[in-house]
Amino acid sequence: MCGPYGYQSSALKTALCCRHFAALMIIAILSLATAEAEPLRIVAFGDSLTSGYRLPPEASFPAKLQAALKARGYDVTVANAGAPGNTATSGLERLDRSVPQGTDGVIVEFGANDALRGIDVHLTERALDAIIARLKARGIPVLLAGMWAPSSRGVLFMADFHAIYPRLAEKHAVALYPFFLAGVAANPSLNLRDGIHPNAAGVDVIVSRIMPTVEIWLDGMRASRSVRERASP
């Protein structure tokens, strides 16, 4: 490889170094492009209100939210981790298997069944508190969707229950959407015959109303991802 003169060997080494550096730069650029191309992986984690009770899969909240976000230019997937009948405690018990590794963010929606069954407010709050804490410990941002208790439970229960969500959002510094069923609850035209679960039109209203909160939340996640990528060697 070395010529009879030292300068030939030096020139060759320089050329090889330059080509090696160029190759590394190409690999780095391709890796960054691949990272940027990966969609944000969101998990909608909740009960039957999330799962799409008695609705076709494409009419569920996660599916409609994903479609609406994509229409706004967000590259996201929204996985459906809703389970009918779940209380906050039920959600806590299945948290790890419902939110896989690689999840970028979780929308937490529990409490409707707790309120309907009159479960001790402290138990509900404790379970939600643990869900949020465990997700944050995994470095996963949370959007907490609040729930209201029915008036049949009495004024004191309602007041105590409603206070759970803003208190936890403040404690953990997570995004809050105050009432998941805002604009839908108690509206017969937007619910199934049971008067509890939203129909397809009701899901549309939920998605429309929660969208501004979700967009702010996602924009924060994308900004954090960009900072991490720029800081990585």
C-alpha cells in the first residue's frame, strides 16, 4: 500500500480517513431519518369508554383519534388498550401488559365504573396515582382523562370524586382533560340505548373536544424527542 515516498502513503491514509468519515456521516444521517420517521406510539388505556363498547373497531375512540390526528399531519399510532368493566384498580393490575415497551405516551381513562359502583374515592385515587407514577418512572408521558360521578351518588361523593383528577394532574405534572364525556354525557342522541356508552357520533364529539389537549400534549412529546435526538452522540 505504501509507495516509495512517504507522501503517497500519507495521501492514501487521508483519503481513506475521509471516506470512512463520509460513511459514518451517511450512517448517522440515515439513522436520524429513520428515528424521525418512526411514528409516536400512543396507548389509549382505559375501560369500555376507550375500548368502543358495542361499536365496530374503526368507530372506537383510539381508532377515531388516530385518524383525526393523521388528518392533522401527526404521524402517530393509537393502540386500543381499553377493557370493558375495568375500574382504576383493574387498570393498575394489567398496566405492564397493556402498555408495552416502546410506548411514547399513554392516555389514561379510568373512573367511570368506580363512580357507578360507588367505590371508595380513596381507592380510586390510589390506583390512578400508582398508574401515573409507574408510567412516569418508565419515562412515558401521560394525558389523564377525568371522569365525573353521577348525581345519584350524592353531592359529597361527587365533589370528592371530581377532585381526584386535577389533584393527581398537579401532583404528577401531567396533562389533564377534565371530563372525558364532555358534550356527550346525558345526551340521548350521542349514546347507546344504555345511556352510558357513546355511539359512533358520540365518539366523534369526544375526539373533537379532546383534540386541542391531545395536540398540545403531542407537540410537547415531539419537542422532547427532538431535543433528545440532538443531544445524543
